[in-house]
Amino acid sequence: MDELPERATADEFRVRLEMQVLSEEILDRLKEVLASSPGPCPVVFEMCSADGCVAVLQAQQRVKSTPELTAAVRQICGARSVAAVAE
């Protein structure tokens, strides 16, 4: 897949998750990282299947979009997994 489209706004933190490589360990690590950065931005997940289908889910959690959070999520989920540009 190409990079995430530019539909993420500055007031949301959008994360793409590839379903075929998703594991409980990845979800646990992602949960910890997101919980460590509370803030005003809603978290939106793009759940992508191998056949190209995408489900968009908005989490109840909110985060502060920072370069550190973006880097941590990219380390867990892949280089092109975060659409939000950290402030």
C-alpha cells in the first residue's frame, strides 16, 4: 500500500494497521505507547486487510501528537503507519 492519504487532520492521530501482520504483542505495545501520551487528539485506526479493504475505527482514547509518539508508533507498526504530522 502507498502512504496514507492526506485526510488526517491536525486534530486527529491516524494509525494504519495491517491486519495480516497484527498480533497481540503489537496491540499491547501500541496500547502502552498511546496511553503514555494523553492529550486532545482522537485516535483513529485504519484496519487494512490483505485484499485492500479498509475499516476506519475511532478509539475512545485521545493522545498528544508529538514527534516522539509518532516515532514510537512507527517503530511498532511500520514506517508508513502514522498519518498525523506531529506538532
